[in-house]
Amino acid sequence: MSDNKSIQPLYIFLSIGIVCLFAFWLSIPLPRVDNQLIGSDGVGYYAYLPSLLLDGDLNFTDEYAYFYSYDTEHLANVLKDMTPRGLPKNQWSIGPALLWMPFFLLAHVLALILNLIPGVHILTDGMGYWYQSFVLSGSILYGVFAIILSYDFVRLFVSERSGWTSVVLIATAGNLIYYMTAEPYMSHTTSAFMSAIFFLAWAHLANEQSARKPALLGAIAGGMALVRPQDGLFLLLPFVADIIQGLYQWRKLAEGGLIAAASALVVFSPQLFVWHALYGSFLHSGYSYSGGTFSWTNPKLFKVLFSAYRGLFIWHPVFLLSVIGLIFAYRRNRSVSLACLIGFLIQWYVISSWSNWQQGDAFGGRMFIVCTPIFALGLAHLIEWTVRRWSWSVVYTFGGMLLVWNFLLFLEYRFDLVTAQRPPTWRDLTIRRVTFLREWLGHIWN
């Protein structure tokens, strides 16, 4: 294999990242209702940075006053609903802020240096566009890293061409591309990044039986849980794979489980201390105060996948093809494919059991972005089967159709559905994504 050929996927992935970065940078001057680059859940994720690094506390009063200044009624409600410790609550995890921290600190240092130049004045309060643009650019870069590392994982099982094709389609025909451009302030690029690290490490340590394996995988899973707590459930998968292969005796399995759990707990501990500081308990998360409930005996399993209201397979059919592809992956690697399928099923069940199974104002099933390496693995095997049975022309033709179909939905969602304040309909997801483009272009022309 030539060097030029082997480096080609990296060029493709970096090109996706450059396009996303430029799309975000070009959108910065656009008017916004809240006058901020960061909104929605991103305010909670971001608030940790100026509060901890500049104020040295977990009192988010200043941060909320800044970001919610456009809506005084909402701000009053936020500051009225305090935790038992008398602090504004923050139900969002600290993990994204920890990963964004290098970019925040870079913005702060550069601001201090530039302020030494006569005539230059950049506010160093940690909350303006200067800081937000650095942090969100970093969030987009984590999405690029997630794509690259997911490819490295998939490449261990399939050919180079099948690997990069599957990863590109998962990113651009799915919903990761949306959170790398329109809403990089959400946690999903960092979630995909940590997930890709986990799956790649697991693949490289698959045949190792030393204590290093559960310790390292546990640490990565703890980092995943710091970003989104349910992501840490993937720690079960390496043990499931080993049980399927018959590599573990039960005593050895228990020892590995304890090592992994202890390692995960150490890495996850910053979140525990945040909960204690805010709510007075190491185990009382903000979601306990936010009204979110779980119905473990009545999960909305069908709706989460097939509802017009952000059903995973309906909004992004590429994910349905990916899950089907795990059947073909089973023929090559029984333990990994089954473990990956179980990982998807775990996320499906947890999301379906949550009262907010629609996942808020989401571009499709956004909580499933943590499954990016799983989806890429399944789709890569389906691609290889398709090529053997037909040709690469079929793959690229159908893949191109999925990409265009997703782009039309991206435009419709961003410029209409995200502010529609109504459940999406089947018409929205079919004919209207075409007619909306015509209406939207006509409005711009007029």
C-alpha cells in the first residue's frame, strides 16, 4: 500500500473539519436572538469554565445573568430555582468543559497578550464572543478527532476504502455533522471523541489479560461518563466480548470488573465533587431536580427509532443500515459485533426509558452520537458486502443520495423546524424538505 493512498483518508477527514470550521466562523457575525454563540444546553456546559477558572467557584449567577440577559423572565426563574446549597443549579456534566479547557485558556492567554498592544481591548471575563469562538472551534476539532479515531477503530476490521467511506457517511449523512457546525456548544462532539478513544483502546487491548486492560478501559469509560453519564455504560462491552470468547473465568472477570470500576470512579470523581458542592450529595445529580424521570418498565422503544418526532432511523436512515451491517460484522468477529450490538441496545433502552425520549430540540437522535464507532463498524461491513455483490458505484450512488437527503433536512431543520415549536410531521421529513428549499431560496431571492 502506497503512502499516498494510506494518507488519503486523513485528507478527507481534515477537509470535513475545515468545512465545518469555516461554516461556523462565517456564521459568527449573523444576528442571534440571544446575542450569543452558545445557547441551549451549552450554557450549562460552558458556565463551568469562567466560573471555575476565573471566579474560582461554582456559583453560576454571573454566567447565567450574562447568557440569559435577553430573556429576563427566564433568568429570574433560573436564579429563583436554587439548589439545597443556595446556588444556581447546573444539571449538565462537567466533562465537556474539561475537554474545552485548553481552548478557553488559550483564548484567555492570547487576550492578555493582545491587550498589551495599544488600542486593543478584549474583555477577559471569559464569556464574550472571543472566548466562545475559541471553545466552539475546539469542540468542532473534537468532532474531527472522533471521525479519525473511529476510522482507526473500523480499519482494524475492514479495508481502508470501506473504512473511510463508512465513517464519512456516518458523519455527513447522520447528525454528527450538524453538531460540528450549527450547535458545537452541545456535548456530542466530545461524546463521540471519548467513545472513539474507548473503542480503539478496547480493540488494541482485546487479547490482553493483564490488569492494565481493565484499568485503562475503566479510566476512559470514567472520562466518557464525565461527558455524558450514560456513555460510561459502554464499559460493560469489553467484558461482554470476553465472556462470548470464553477468555475469562468468573473470578478473573470479577477482579477485572472491580479494577475497571475503581479506575472509572477515580476519573469520574470531579463530577461527584461538583454534585456535592452544588447539591450537598455525591450521588445527587442536577437531573434529580430538573423533573426528568425514567420509566424502566415502559420504554418508548418503537418511537425512539421510528417516530417522526426525531426517530433515529427515520431522521437518518444511514443508522438503520449500520445496525443491519452488524449482522455482516458477526461473520468476521462474533464477540466484537455482538458486544457492539449490545452497546447500541443499552443506549436505545436508556434513551427510550427517559421521559424526554424525544431528546429536546434535537437534530435526530442526538444521544446516539456516542455510538458513532459502532455505526461506522456496521456500515463498513455492509459496504463490503455490497461491493462484493454489486460494485462501488452502488455504494457511492446510494451514499450520495443519503448525504443529499440529510443536507436538505439540515437546512429545513436549522431554518424552520428548530424554531417551529411543534413536533415534526411526516410531511416535514418527506416532501417538505424539498419544497422548503424552494420556498427558502425564493424568499432569499425576493
